[in-house]
Amino acid sequence: MKTNISKKMTFLITGFIALALLLAACGGSSDNEGSTANADDSLETIIEKAKEEGEIASVGMPDTWANWVETWDEIESEYGITQTDTDMSSAEELAKFESEGENGTADIGDVGINFGPLAVNKGLTAPYKTSYWDEIPDWAKDDEGHWLLSYTGTIAFITDKQNVDEAPTSWEDAANGNYNISVGDVTKATQAQFAVLAAAMANGGSETDIQPGLDYFKQLAEEGRLTSADANLANLEKGEIDVAVVWDFNGLNYRDQINADRFEVTIPTDGSVMSGYTTVINKNAPHPNAAKLAREYILSDEGQINLAKGYARPIRDVELPADVQAKLLPDEAYENVKQVDDHEAWDQTAIELPQLWQQEVLVNAQ
């Protein structure tokens, strides 16, 4: 709330601020204030400081997601920086940054695009543009570098052909089937929220009109076909899920890890949505330079190829080795894929979606 302040009060406040700054300068700074991170540092300086920090703590960047394991292994090999990860959803990552505050224990996270602006609005992030800034599309980055996409994904179906005679190739096919469908936790996970958006777009909705997507999954819930089993590798391998709605890179990864002949991955022909994931650097990172270096490496040719090895589509236009390109779905599979046009509208819808999902879909689950 804005208020009018008298000149006298302004003078007093200015004096208090100056005194506080003087005391802070005399008293030094805590480990988590990022005192060794400088926005004007050159890349060479960042590298040297990152080597001194020697470690990095990530959240939401597990080995099995988009081939993060190879990137972290290469960063350790080249710079001597060791990494640990705690897997969590986008919402949980921001909650961790916020709850720990100045006592932050995480350096960097990987969140869905709609959580990038939210993190900025909450004041949780530190900006870093990387040397590849100009090669990132405008729609895929924050003006100040608080977030910028590393890779994109498109909502797809992965079907267990041991359980399903004919894999669905459209939302209409899936609606008319007699098998269970997993969409994940719409209250927390970006992947699940974009699955609802994709269903909405395929049925006449948009980022400003999510109702067709809610209606689609409400019908599945009423039929007892919406399974609560999470769409992960273990549940798919055990055969607990017939069809899962996931990012294409996750579906392809699961398929090849379990059995390429058993699973089929398809992009819905009647419409899907493409989005992406961005790294966010914790404003209170204990290893701020290692976090900057990690983002730098992720956007490098090597880092982008690593993501493609994990079936994700790089945000930069890099030339992929033939064997890596062959791991991805053909371009023609993406002919009816849309991109979010109104990001501000989708950000608001994504905030409202968890409650709408509980009220309109989960309440009807059998």
C-alpha cells in the first residue's frame, strides 16, 4: 500500500537507511547473502569463484529427467563441482526458496515456465543472462534474466500396449477408450497443468478458457477412468497405468528405459501444447556462482545436446548429432501443436487451476 510521507519523515528514513548500510558494511555479511556473487563479474571470474565454491545443490533436477545426470557429470569433470539434488515439483521448489529465506540451502531449480514469473514476483530469484542470451527467443526469457527456458516439451500420450489394444492418437480416442488414464498432480506439477491446458485447446478452449479441459477430465473421473497413480517410471513399469499424459521427453525416456516395444508415444493429433522449463537461481543461494555456471553450461552446445539426449527439444538452435536427433519424434508429429500466446493470462489460470481441479474434477473421482 502506498502512503504520503512528509519531508521530515523522509529525512529520518533516509538517515536510518544510511546508518543501516554503514553498520552492514562494518559487520560483514552472512554466507547466504551471495556476497561472492557480483552481477558484473565476467564469465571467467564466475568460473573461478564457482570452482572455489566446489559444490551445488539443485532441486527438481533429478538424473532421470531430461538427462540432467550427464550435464552434472560433465560439470563435475570439467570444473570439479559436485552436485546433489532433491526432486520436487515446481511449486515445492518455490516454496522451499521462500520458506528458507536468507538461510537458503538450494542453489538452482528447474521449474515450468509459468512458475518463472511467479518466482520473480515473490522476489526469490537472482538474475543471470548467460553468454547465449541473444539466442534465446524473446517469449522464452525474462527481460532481466531471472528466468530463461533451457528446453521445451510438448504434451503427449504414452500407452502401455500390454494393457491397451490400440494406442490413442487423439484426445477423442482417449475419451472413447475403456482404459485408465493418469494425468499427475494438477495441484502442484507443471506437466499436469499443461495436460489440462492441452485438453482444453483440443476442445475449443485456451489459456484464458480452461473449462473444456476441466470438463474433459471430469468425464474421465465420473467414469472411474482417472487413476490417482502418478505417471512415473516405476508405476508404468509395474503396469499400473494404461495411458499417461506426460511431456514428450518424459514419455520417450520412459519408453526406452522400460521397453521400447511395449510402449508407444504419440502427440495428440487433435491438438496439444508446447511449453518449456526454466532454471531459477535462488536469490539466497549458498553457491551463487556455481548456480550461474550451471545455467551457462546448460545453455551451451554441450548442455543443449545433453538435454536432447534426454528427449527434450533444446531452446537454442544447435546442430544435434544424428543419433541424438533420431531419439526424438519426427517434426510432422507436431503439426497441430500450439504455444501459449498470452502468458500473463496463463499464469493467472495456472494459479486458479489447482482449486478448480479439486472442485470440478477430484470431487467426481470414483
